[in-house]
Amino acid sequence: MKLAIFGGSFDPPHLGHLAFARFALQALAPDRLLWLPAGRQWQKPDQVMAAPVHRVAMIRELIAGDARQAVDERELQRRGPSFTADTLRELAAERPGAELMFLIGQDQYARLPTWYRAEAIAGLATLVVVPRAGEAVVTPSGLPPHRLQVLELPDLPISSTAVREAIARGDDICPLVGADVASYIASHRLYGKKP
């Protein structure tokens, strides 16, 4: 079994995330792609995010109808900081013999040696690195030998920050998040959305 793991804050999830997930499904051909919303991130202890229940619900709205994609809530249910190494270890124990593929952006990959138990992450999963447009992926020093795959994505100029800024301006966010997620955000008045 091949399992792709797509982590992030997803605050909110948007059509760029969905396009990335679909592209990864096509390019990597995993049996399943797990969206892994972040719990309390140890490197960003002061980050304020929408409540976990809302982020999970929005991801589910975004991926509805695609049985190849699912949400894994384990990092949201942990007490204290959430570590990728712990999550990958748990997934490996739950699925003996499965090939884990951890999707990571080039910026995160460059900082990976600073992560908690980076050597365990490198040993447990193939690191699927998404480079910035036109830039080569360079393995950071201090990272042990590991399985690496580079996944070149088409340009997806959407960010969660841009979505939140659009909400603050009162702009229509349907083109950024889709109608279902936009409706969810409006009905729950997330990100300062006015009635």
C-alpha cells in the first residue's frame, strides 16, 4: 500500500490545496491521500487558527465524493505539541509494510533538520518535495540519507493568507475555496466574516 500524507494548517483549505492533492494523486498514484491538519505546532506556538472542528469540516467539504482522499485528525486530538515524527511512526505501525510518502514544500524541506526527530521522519517516509518555481531542490545539510522524490507542480497562486485577506475585504471567495467551503465560512462567520 502507498499512502501519501499531506499536512498543513488548512486555515482555511482552498482550491490550491485541492489541486495539489489531485496532482499528487495522479503523479504518485498512492492508494490513499491523507489530509493531516496540524494541531498545536511546536515551531509556531502562538499561531491562532480556526477551531479544529471547522478546519476538518472545510477539508471534508473540499474533498467530498473522492474516496481516495480522507482526513486524519490525530494531530488535532493530541495533547501538547504535535510532531510529524510521531504521526509517521503511528501510521507505519498501523499499516505494516506500507510505503509512506510525506508531501513537503521546499521551504519546509530546507528547515527539516530543525524538526523534532528529523532522522526518524527521513527514515519512515519518502520525502516528496515540491520546489518553488524554477528552483532546484537542494538537500539540507544535517539530514541523514533518505528517499527523495521531487514533484513539480503547476503554479497555484492561492494561499490561506490571501483567502483570509479577501474575507476581511468582503470579496467573493468562491473562486478561491469553492462554493461549499465559502458557504461554510459564511455560515460559521469564520475569519471575521460579517453577517
